[in-house]
Amino acid sequence: MALSREAYRALEDIVGPENISEEPAILDSYAFQWLAETIRPGQSKFMPRPEAAVLPGSTAEVQAIVKTCNRYKIKVKPYSTGWYFYCAPQTEGVIQLDMRRMDRILEIDERNMFAVVEPYVIAATLQAEVMKLGLNCNVTGAGASCSLLASATSYHGAGPSSIFGGENNQNLLSLEWVMPNGDILRTGSLGSGLGWFCGEGPGPSLRGIVRGMLGAKGGLGVFTKCALKLSPWPGPAELPVEGTVPAYNSPLPDNFRAYSLAFPSWENYFEAYYKIYDNEIGYIAHRQFSMLGTELGTAFWMLYNDPTKTLDDIEEFTQKPEIKKLTEEMKIAFQIVLAGLTPRHLEYQEKVLDEILADTGGWKVAAMSQPAMERFTLLYLIRLGHKNLNFVYNGGWLGTFMQAGPPDYVKGYRHIAEEVTEPYQKKGLLVDCGVDAMMGPVGSMGGGGNCALEQFGYYDVADKESTDAVVSWTKDCVKGAIDKGFVPGKGSHYLAMGMTREQRQSSYASAPWLGMYRWQRKIKGIIDPNDIGDELYPTLDEPGK
């Protein structure tokens, strides 16, 4: 359904002819999305093509676009740096709002430790600027190339540094929101003309309406600016980078240590989490290097750090006696970075960590403490710039389950993840990298208390049977979790993308939290009366409608 000429001209008048397009080749570049083949007819790699791509340059232009969409009854889908197929239109008749022109860091308040950013400011950019001031931002699990605003307002926002720096959903302060009806809402202190320092009040907090747990993923208007809390950075103003592409590394400052910690059992492993929380140590703590599977992952990381090798050499690497030994040693392990705000602070953390390892039977993996690997671990976890590796095996991956909660809750899920995954790997439908390809933050909220594990499945995007299998695997993951008393996990969100509206409504109606969907329908009715947002803000229809 093409836009009417009148509607197109109205949008063009707002942003100028150079910032709007309906050229098919350009529109298809927006429709081409990771995971599209898991839900689209014929395993197409394209989501529905937008009717036009529009690039606003200011909040005023965003507001004018949204008001125009209301006038012409056009749906709008905002998009910044992207991640998942959630970013694309879900149906025809939608314009894609590309936020890349709004890429400014508007303010860095060094004293009060926050920064104000627009949608296209990525973590790498802000991190580089605030490190000069002795500050740091939380880089989410999606990596340094992703939008900070999107992670804070529209998705989850957890990452390796969340144990010290908090999740970005927690770090969200005041924000500016162009609601679907075209009104602008400024939350917290900003709404009272008092600056960006507080996201709540006066009166009830709007954080739950704005984002809830996982955000509306672009389905509830456009967030044009937000303030984010920052945390102390006790490192250099600029990270020195050494090494050979792709395995760059950074020399450790004297007040930093980077370790891989291994344990004799999962019981010991999760007990160490509690002790880390209780003793408040760790600048970064994450189960990261297992994401490529515990059978292949160790070989991969060693290969990755050898500039003379390629992925074709991985089979050879797995046969090396020292790699076999290290693979076995690293099966139950996570990574931690200690950062001392003072020399005594680092000394304290080192002593506490050694006591935790003694109490839990754990140890520091010697091979990962060699200078080259320690420097690689440090830069990898601080910068998180290697997220392309999620696609390294054969072009497709999907992270499902994603159980989050206290360690005693999360550890019960591990068996389910492995049991469901094993038959798919043994049949050659998913990459046989080891049934444990689980990664996640040791502390998925500031100060710990919560952790998470996400199981990765790697599939061949060019193979119909493998692509079918990853969908079936996701369904089995959801069923396996529910059957054992866990919440459905992240996989249920993927599966909902492939449902019809009727199927989604049926799913919402049978959910134990259906009251939430009803309240969200009432909220949407007030702020989106013309339904220009999409169904990623889930609502339950009134009976009979």
C-alpha cells in the first residue's frame, strides 16, 4: 500500500527531499533483518517493506511526522541502530522513522554523573567521551555499536558491567517522549523545568508505562532524548589498543585485573555469585566466552587470537591436547574484571576473590591469565566490540530461554536448556558446539542479586531444514521452561513475531498476567487513539472486539 502523494509531500515538507525516500532498493535495506527468515513466508530474509523511510533531525520534526501520521492514519516505526527483527515494520502501511540524524551527545554532567543523548548515540561514542572525565557508561549485551537510548527506553539494557554500573533500564533518568498522539511528554525533573537529573515524579513514576521490563520496542511513540546515569571509571582517559585485527587487546592498568574463573560444579559456580554480591566486588562480571559453546568456544578464542589462523582451522585446534585440556577446564566458568578505585581497593578485591575461590573450590584459569589473553579479556569486556561473532559459525543465531533472577532460580533452568538443545545438535540441525552455549551477566542489576543465562542456538540461514529447526527448538525451549515451572523466557517474544493478530490475542487471553494487557489497552487508547504504533506494545482487546 503506497503512500498517497499528499501524505508523502507532507512528510517531505517536514524533513526535506534529501531525508525521505520510497525507492524500493533503499526500503529493502530496512526490511532486511536478522531472524526474518524464522517467521516470514518462504523463509524470506525480508520483513514487510516500509512505505517510506523518513530521517528526522530534531524533536520538532519527529513531532510533526507523528502528527502527520495521525492525520493520514499511517503507522510509524522508529528505528535507531537496530538489533533483532523488532526494528522493522510488522505489517504493510508503515513508514520507517530512521533516527540516525539525531546522533548528538547533548550534555555530560561530570559532577552529577549523567549524560543526555539522542537516539543514535552509540555506547562506543559516549564511552570514549566520558572516560576522559573519569566516568563510564553501561554497554549492553548487544555491544558498543548499539543505541544507548534504545536500550534504556525500549529494550532490556543489561550488560557485562551491570553489576557495577547498573542496567540501562535502571540508569534511565528524565526523558523526552513524542507520544503516538503527537504530544511531547518530558518525565521527572525535566517536566518541571529542573533539568535531567531525576526520572521520577512528581506523582507516580511513568517508567513502567514507558518501558516496563522489555520495552515496547518502538511500538509506543518515539523517545527523542534521555539522560543516563554514569559510573566511575578508574582507568585511563583513552584505552590504548594493541594487537592484530581482529584480536585487539589493551594493556592492563596497574589497578585492573581480568580473570576467567572456573569451578568444579554448577553448585559451586552459583555460590560464588552470592559471595561476589555480598562482598561487593567486581567492575565487570559476565559469562561471555561460553557463548560459542563449551565444546568449540575455547578452541575458537585461542584461534581468534592467532593472526595466522581462520575459522577453517577450528577442527585442527580442537584436536590439540592443550586445547582439549583447556576446554574441559573452562566448561563451568565466567569472566570477571576487578578495578581498584585506589590501590587498597584493588588489594581488598583480590583478597576477597581468593577467599571466595577457596570457599567454592574455584580457581583462576592459568591459560586465560597469560598476559595476551588477560589483555584481550579486558578490552573485550569493557568495549564489547565483537558482537559480529554471534554470527560467525554459519550466519544465524538465536538466543532463547534468557532466565533472569536470583542464582538459585537460574541454576535450575540450566538442565532444561541442555536437554532441549542436545537432540538438535546431534541431528546436525544446529551447530554442534556443545549443549551449553549459555552466556549472561553475573549481576544483571546494580550491586548484584540477579543474574541471567541465555542459551544460544546457531543455525544455517541458507538451509531450510536448519532454519525450521531453530524455530522448533525455540518452541521446545518455551515448553520445556513452562513444564518445569519456569516463566517462558525470551523465546516467547520471538515466537509471537510469527503469530497472526488472532493468535497473539489468544495467547494474551490465556496468560496469567492478562490484567497487564488490559491496562495497556487502556493506556494505548489514551495516548495512541489512531493506532499508529504496532503490536509490539501488547494489548488485549475488549471481549467482542
